[in-house]
Amino acid sequence: MRRVVITGIGSWNGFGAGVPAFLDALRAGACAIGPMTVFSTEGFRTHRAAVAPAADVGGWVSAPLEFRLSRSDRMAVAAAREAWLASGIAEAGLASERIGVVMGGTTGGMPEAEDILRRRQSGELERMPVRGLVAMPVCSTADVLAAVFGCRGPRFTVVTACSSSANSLGLAADLVQEGRAEALLAGGTDAHCKMTYAGFNALQALDPDVCRPFDRRRAGLSLGEGAAMFVLEEERHARRRGADVLAEFAGYGTSADAYHMTAPDPEGRGAVAAMRRALAEARLAPEAIDYVNAHGTGTPQNDPIETRAIKAVFGAHARRLAVSSTKSQTGHCLGAAGAIEILATVLALRHGFLPPTVNLEEPDPECDLDYVPRLARARDLRTAVSNSYGFGGNNTSVVLKAYS
Amino acid sequence: MSEAVISGIGVVSPLGIGATAFWDALCSGRTAIAEIRRFDPGPTPPRLAAEVHEIPARDVLPAPLVRRMDRVSQMIGVAAVLAVRDACLGRSAPGDDLAVVVGSALGNLSEAAQFLERVFTKGPSLASPMLFPNLVMNAPASQVATALGWRGPNLTVSAGEISGESALDVAIDLLRRGRARAVVVAAGEELSAVVFRALRDFRHLSPRRRGRERSIPFDVEANGPVLGEGAAAVVVETPESATRRGARVHATIERVIRFQLAVKNPHVWPAPGAAREAGDLPILSADLVFSGADSSPERDALELTLLARMVPADPPVYSLAGAVGSHAAQGLTTLSTAALALSSGRLPPVVGLEQPRPEFPFHFPKEALSGSWASGLVLGVARGGAGMAIEITREARRP
């Protein structure tokens, strides 16, 4: 059986550029949620968000192409560049058609399209310009990455709302296991846009303050943005070339609630099924898991349902394992959230610590597990699960193992 | 080795609802292209499109769902449920190992534009909480799962003009990996005013700067695509699963092949030269070829150049674009057409074609053909140079 390992990681989010900045922030229990500076929040329920710095991709992208890239594309290229260089995959002698690209996202180049639409509607623009709209489709980031890094293998983009990039990594791992690719650039990217901000605002799903997953005062999520990128590789291939293996991608499970567009199944049956499927694929008993990186949005609905699902899957072991929501630190990065949280989990395994749930001060009695409140803890970890759920009742769980 | 079989087909097209109505209209040589009725296209060309005027959502989908569903979800939802009915896999089946995969390039942009317009003009506090959940691109896939009670993997795949073909590829991987025993794969797009106006402003649509506005794939006078809309769905399952439950098989999917042409600009179609110079194209054989050519000179030339390299014989080559226009997620409509052609022994005419491009050695049928064809090839290429070829055969292989 072909195993899948992670040999490169790249990060771009509210904590800035690069994996070291993200690692430091996770360990320090920092929170990137601050004033929303990407656009005016006048009239909104909240004025907060985690904002990523603008990504400069000059030098890696030709000038004409750079001119057309969306904010979302730029973050992905920057994170992919870090993962690509760290993995050393370019020197592995792989044929370009053996390297694929699988991305997750939700809104692609919508921020730029919104601006054009507004100016066109107000009569400021007479025609819709090509620039700013060619990068609008969510699949265009994968096309850009394939062109920039010369990857000619299988390529597609997964859109399952907030679980998009957990699924992109799961399906990328499937391509390696089926022998359809030897390595892939995979992950997710999403940038702030008015449509999403106004939409969550209209649903009253945004916390006016900062999000507080599992806290009794939680009032919703805080939005974030960013990208996390991985080089996934077939294990023997990675070992033969002496790559530094960061973790094993050991299992993937995904399910549908088949229940409602925005409300999760109150019994959490889909979440339970996803975790069980991922554990079965990793051939691990629930008792073998050390840490769960929760979906943990901080909405009134998600956190108790996810807690119940974890208890259903892990039984008595749920009281022993650590659970945390790194969305309390990064904000909810939507289509990039799954990849960013899988990255946080890889860093936890690699560096021996439990990332905390910051802003958790008054535990909700319905949420009664160890959520690693406020401060990171040193802990040797062997195995972890990362959960990602999305609008429409999409549930995805990924099992990661320390590599030995 | 065969990959999977197609045991159900559902079509929502401007020529009719359901595989039979679609197929009969297609074989009669009709076109659904006409003046746009849903919105005002403006006083000068382009003014044409192929529209789906009535979606029988209330007849096919649960009423509480339909009330909240947008137009894209309704078209994809109806196509998916029709395919599932055709495959005799209903709500009664336990749904844990039944999956939904949807292909979509753009999604529900008409309501996204409506939602944003309200935010821009009235302020964010008046944004519609009812509209927002429909704006996520995976809304149709979730609605299909809810309508059917299918709780297996639920994925939406986007890959530009090969979104439908990519969804099929992902679905077959789900079967291979044992993540599902059957998958309904659906793909579709709507005709929206916002996309129409953007493509008109880009001068992408027929008639561009010359000739009459029309969709005439493979023609020397082709001057841009005419937009269409609709959805198609297929149920795919392993040959073993189909045999076990005694399912009727429309066609067997022998291979799904991906290839990548060299590109400098990932936002446009590569020039035909990229197809001429590609060193590692697969060599394929097929009795019939179903192309994604859309009556734009650049895409027609690219697909035909590819076919000239990939298919050594000179089989009849077909495109739907003259009959139903074109949209980005049309690959599964093309695949359904291919399966119906093999199983019925009929090939519809290429509607609108007058003067075929002489430089390509293919037969482009101007009249419907009859024959006993065993194999078909579906070809699609996206902006950015990603291509897919799907080989299907008529006979259901015994596992």
C-alpha cells in the first residue's frame, strides 16, 4: 500500500508570512483577530477580522501574470513557494506530469470582482475589464500554481465551503495512494470579501468581539483569511530522496449530513461518520489519538454538537485527549481553514505542543472537554485528528501521524 | 480495465427535460438558441442564448427544499434525481455509501450579484440572510444529498471548462478508494445576466466583430460561442455493484485520461501550437468523438488539433454547441450524449454547421447518422491547458 507523507509546508495568514511566524504565534497563544482593515465595516455587526499582509510574489510570477492575480492567488503562491522550496521536490527529478495541484477555496477572485461590479453598477465603468475578472473563478488559483511551479499532473479545486481545503488534501492524498501522482501541491486559500462578510453578518453568525470557541459567552465566529500549502508525497519516494518528512497523512473521512443548508445535524451524525471513516482508514483505534484540532467555530450551534460528536467517537477517551480550536487564533479562514488547521496540527506533532483555544475564559457546561484554554502546553504527540465542517452539512476529518 | 459503469442519466437542457426528451430533440436537429427572455440583453448583438424555460423542480424535488433553492441548484438537483431514478437507486437505499459529486465552474452568480447590489446600495444591514446560503458553490451538492438522503462523500469540484469531467474523475476515485458504492455526478451552469454582460464586454461571445450571431462549431465562419445553460447527471458505480443489483448499464467508462498542454498564460486557452508540440499526448481510438468545441475559433481549432494528434482514424466528430449553446460545466451533458448515441445507434447532426474547417480530417455530420458504434471519446480542454479525455464503450463488461 502506498503511504502519503508531508514533505513541505507553507503558511500565509493573519500572523504574517511563513511557517516560523505561524509556529511562534500558535505556541505563544497569540490572536490575530483585530480591526478589519481590508474594507470599511460601517453598518456591520462587527469590525473585527484576522487580516493577512499583502503577498508579494514578484520574482516567481511573470509581470503580466502578476498583474492579473487575485489577493487569494497571491497568498497561495506565497505559501506554495515556501512549501515547494522546503520540500526540495524540484530537485527530485520527478516528471512534471507526476506532480498535481489540488486546491480548496470558496470565493477565489471575488474581492476584485466585487469592486468591478460596484463600479460597473454605479456607472463608473463603461465595460467590465478582463483584468480583475479572469482570476474570479475559484479554480483559477490551481491553474496559476500549476503554471508557476510547472506541475502537469491532475488538477482541480474542491469547494465544500469551510471544509474545502480539508477535502482538497484528502483527495490529493487519494491521488498519491492510487498512483495517479507521486507528489502534489495541495492546500487552500481564501481572501476576505464583502459577500462573505455581509453574508455571515446577515446570518448573525459573527461575534461582535473576538470569537470564543467553547466559551459560554460565545456569540459567533470571527473571519480570517490566508493560505496553507503542502507538498504531499508518496512515502517511499520521499524516503529514497532523503526528504525531511514532517508527518504522515494517515487517514481521510468525509460525509454529508443530508440535513440542512446552514444548520448542522443536531445529533452530529455526519461529524461522527467522518471521524470514524478517517480513523478506520488510518487503522487507528480512537484511544490511539492524542489531540483533536476541532472545527470549533465559536458559533452557538457548532461547539456543543462537535463536542457531542467527539464524545460519541472517542467514548471515555474523550476526557483524556486534548481538543482545541485554532480558529480562536487565526479567525475562520473559510476555504483555507481546513488546510491552515491541518498545518497547525502538523506543527503540533512536529514540535511537541498543544495549540491553545485562546479567548476561552468561561467554559460552557455543554462543552466539557479539555480545550487547552488560553495557553499552549508542551506535549509529545503521536497522532491527531483535524475536523472541518462546512455549510451544506459537509463533514471532513483527517488523521495525521508523527512520522517514524 | 474498465473504471465504472453509467447506470443512470438525467438531463435538464434547453431542448427538454429528461434524457429521452433531450435525445429526441437533439436527433431531430433542433436548436434551442433564441433571443434571451430572462433578462434584457441590450439593443445590439449578442442577444441570443439557449435557455431552460421551465425547471420541473416541484415535480422532482421535495417541496420544502425547492422553496429555498436557487436556479443552479434546481437544475442540478433535477438532473441528479432523474439520474438516480433512472438507475433505480432511490431514497430507500441506505445512504451512507452513496456519494454526490457536482462539477461547477461559476456557480450561482446571478444571486451573488443580486446580493451584492443590495449591500452596495442599501448597506450591509439589509443583506439577505435567505440568499447567502445559496451563494456557496456547494449548495447544489448539499441540496441533492438532502433530497436523496445520501450521507456519503459530498463534493463540489471546479476546473473551469472541464468541471464536469473533473467531477466524474473524482467520483471514480471515490469508487476506487471504496469511499462509495455509487456516486451521482452532476454538473451545470445557469445563464446569468452578470456573466453574459461580462463576456459581452470582453467581446468573447458571437458575433465578436464579424458576421451573424450564431453557434456553428467546427465551421470556418465560427465567430464565438453562444451561451447556454442546463445540467446533466450520471450515476456511476463499479461494474460489480451494477451486476449485483441487476442495474441496466448505459455505457462503461473505460478510461479517464488527464493531460496538460504547455501554457504561459493560465487564464486563456493555449494556441493550437501547444497541441501540435505536446510530446506526451495519449493515442486513443473511438468510433465516435464528442468534442467540447464551442464555436469559438480558438477552442474549435485547439480541440481539433488535439484530436488530429490523439485519434489516428477519422471518426465522426460531434459538438452540442449548435443545439444548446455552451457553458463551462457542459462535460457531463456531452458524456450523456455520447452514452445515448452508443446505446441508441444514432448520432445527432452538428446543428448550424455549413462549411467545416477543411484542414482537419474528420467527418462532421450535418445530418443524423445511424450505426452500430462500440466506443466513444469525450474530449474537453479548459483555459490553462488542462485537458481530459473519457473513453466509453457501449457494452457492459462483465466483471
